[in-house]
Amino acid sequence: MAAPVRSRLSRLSDTLRGSAILGIAGEVRALIEQGKPILNLTVGDFSSKQFRIPIELEDAVVDALRAGESTYPPPNGLEALRAAVRDFYRNRLELDFSVDSILIASGARPVIYAVYRALVDPGDRVVFGVPSWNNDYYCDMIGAEAVMVECDARSNFHPTAEMLRPHVRGARLLALGSPLNPTGTAIDAQQLGAICDLVLEENARRDASERPLFVMYDQVYWMITAEGVTHTDPISLRPEMAQYTVLIDAISKAFASTGLRVGWAAGPADIIKPMNAIVGHVGAWAPRPEQVATAKFLGNRPAVDRYVEQMRVEAQKRLDAVFDGLTALQRDGLPVECVRPQGAIYVSARFALHGFRAPDGTMLESDEDVRKYLLNAAGLAVVPFGAFGSPAEAGWCRLSIGVVSVAQIEEMMPRLRRAMEQLEPAHAVR
């Protein structure tokens, strides 16, 4: 018997899935390059034509480069930036971290990875609601057991304490986030407070032989909230959570600065220390000139306030255009529904097209069928919640507004209406 052929690659290389979101985005780019009219609501990024970065931040980056700030930064981040983040949180969130409890990295992704690496061993259980951003991929990368708690519109797409209770016993990490990518919904204080109480109860139950349950709280969209929505976090609600919580944040979203690559984690110093070593070993430092500029910008309160207000207004215009357009279609009896956005740059919409027949005779049987029909028939590019770990084939999708104008959204709606009106129920006689 011939010996089995061994792969040339590692087990991770053989099993790691590519990003479903980026795969869809690549398909959309190819259609756009062919000249097809596509409203691209896929990638959670910004177009500089729609959302320019703050001029004060832009000027500060240029000034830092001209001043020769082009060498390696300290592995945990420039002290000036860590102090600026500390002051930023003190002044705006009333959270008090020491500079040693703050780690700077090249965006939010490296510090999220570092949280997983610093706290979770292969086989440990990580609990998170779905849909949510990339937690299933990070579990794959480190060999953790992913415990996915399916959420829907009834809980605003966030888990509740009762939904989590059966899963926290013995778990190592609970991953939460608000406002949530992909849903654009915010968790309310009562709901989050009950989850914090559950975590504190679980940790009080554990003795010295068990490691604690930690919470990773992704709040990169906290400054982009709708009118009347108040952001909250575990530490503000329950100060005792400070010893178990790592906050994730960045300039990427609130300041439309995804390409500048400055993010940070804030948490217990004994957790931040190994996270720093992990980030350092993979060289995931934020560029020095961007760190210098971010420290300067965060300290310029009038400039930050002006920009955030502008960001909220412009993002809300686009979110409202999507929400209002889809709601109008729903009122006219078409099979679509959406949730009013509360934050971030996303609208959650359900295209209940399963079981319909397209004009060419194709049956729409899955979320992927629905996505492709919307793309080809209406020129609407969206990402199904399956790309965010959700197992249900319910037609829910993320619509991201960062690269489009209100006019482009409004121009697409008649195409979407026509595409949906052309569908026939599967039982219809042709």
C-alpha cells in the first residue's frame, strides 16, 4: 500500500478559510471594472471621495514625516499616543487606564489576534454571538472551540445573558462588540449589564485552579452612533469588570482612517504585557508618523468634535437613505425588511427571496442565490450574514454605506424594485 501523500503546508494553511467578505468584494470589483452599474455595499471601508480623513490628522501625518519621524516606534506604542488614548478615554468615557494598560498596534486586527493568543489555548472555548465579525476565523487560527450563539432581530442581534448562560461555564473568552459589525445595532445598558453580572458570577464561582473568563469588547464604532443612542461598555456599567475586560478600539472607523493603521487595546496590565510581546514578534506596530499624528489629533478636542459630528451626520444620511428606501419597498408588499441603524456604518436587511424563481428560471434557494440575484439583477452588492458566522439561511445581509453617496443609493432603489417585482413564487404557473 502506498504511503499517504503529505501536504507541503501546515495544518493551518490547509484548513484556514479565506475571508468571505473579501471574496465577495473581489467579485464586485471585477463587475465594476467591466463597467456594470453596481452599488457596492460590501466592504466596511470608506471612499476618500465620500469621507475624507480629518484635515488636522492628515496635516499631522505629513508634518511628522517631514520632521523625520520614520523609524521604528516602541513595540507597545509611543508613550505620547498611549497617554493621549488614556486622556481621551478619561475625558469622553470616564474610563481610567494607566499608560501601561494600553497597547498600540497597526489597527484593531492585531490587538484582537493578540487577545486570542494571550488568553486562549488550543481547545479552550470562546463564546460569541453570531453574526459578528471574524471571531470564527480567529478561533480557527488558534485552535479554539468556537461556541456560536445565534442571535436575531428579537435581541437586536446581540446575545442576552440568558442566551449566554448555558455556555459560559468553563469558557475562557467571551467576545462582544457594540455598535456591532455587521448589524449596525447597539447593545443597551440593561442587556450588557446583565451579561457583566453573568461573567462576574461565573468568575466568583471559579477557584484558583481555574483561569478566569475574560471579555473582549470591540468598540471601534463607539463614536458613530445614531441620535438618541448612548454607547456603553462593561467597565462603565460594572467597575469590577475592569480586571476581566480588554477594550478594542482604533481610529479606523470614527475618523475614516482605515489605511492609516492605528488601533489599540486597553485592559489589565498583566494581559497587555504578553499581548505586546505577540504584536512585537509579528511586527504589527502602527507606523511611527501615524502614531505621532494620532497623539496630536486626539488631543485636539475641537477638531475631533467637529469631525465626529460631521461623520455622524454624513453616515446617518446614507443609512437613512438605505433604510427609507427598503422600508418603502416593504410597505409596497415586497419581501424585504430592515432594522433601523443605531450605529456604525451598516444596515441589517432581510431579503426574503428564498423559494422565488428568477426570470431565467433559476430558483433562489440559499442566501448565496439571493446575493447573486441582487448583484446581477439589481446591481446591489451586499454581504450575507453567513459571512459573519450566522448559520441561518434567512436572507439577512449587511449593507455598508462607506463608499457611496445618497444619490447613488437613491438611484439603485428603482433597479432593486424592478428586480424583486420580476420574481415569481415557486408554485406560480408559468
